[in-house]
Amino acid sequence: MDIRFSGQNLKITAGMKEHLEERLPKFEKYAPRIVEAHVFLKKEKYIFKAEITLAAKDFHAFGMGEAKDNIFAAIDEAYERVEKQLKKCRSKSKGHHTKGAKTSAKIA
């Protein structure tokens, strides 16, 4: 997976990159064909914002987080939103419903 970093009004430090590079590959257990991830970090006045965009073969996920305390709280919020989207997509693709299942209520 290719990870790209961008920053606005904020210098991306090695600690931020390291934090993301250890967490983002965990998404591959939900969507194994992730092509790239784009992380956009910015600071507006006193609010830190983080945006994570994942591009897979047939799926795109986007998560945004903001925090007043520090950039890592914003990154974690965005990470959780993307993870939630990937889990939902994964459960839909598994298809827990079978075609020939009997229904309990029959319409006459």
C-alpha cells in the first residue's frame, strides 16, 4: 500500500508518519486490495484536522477527524471512521443471506 502525506499550516513530523505507518496497514485485513492511502493533516487556528482517504480496487473510504488537543486525537478519530466504513463494506460483501433460505412468514 502506498501512503502519501500532505500538510497545511503544519509540519508533518517523523512521529506522525511512524504513528500512521504502523496503523494503516491494519486496514488490509478488511480490504486486501488497498492501492493507496492519502493522509491530509491541517491546522486551522486552534483546531487540528485529519483526513484519511483509502482507494481500493472497487471501494473508496474517507474519514475526517478534528480535535482541539493534538493532531494524534484527530488522526485516531479519522482512523476509526474509516475502519467503521471498511467493516460495513466487508460485512456486506460477505453475503450472510442465502438465496434458498426459508422465511418464517409466508405471504399467501
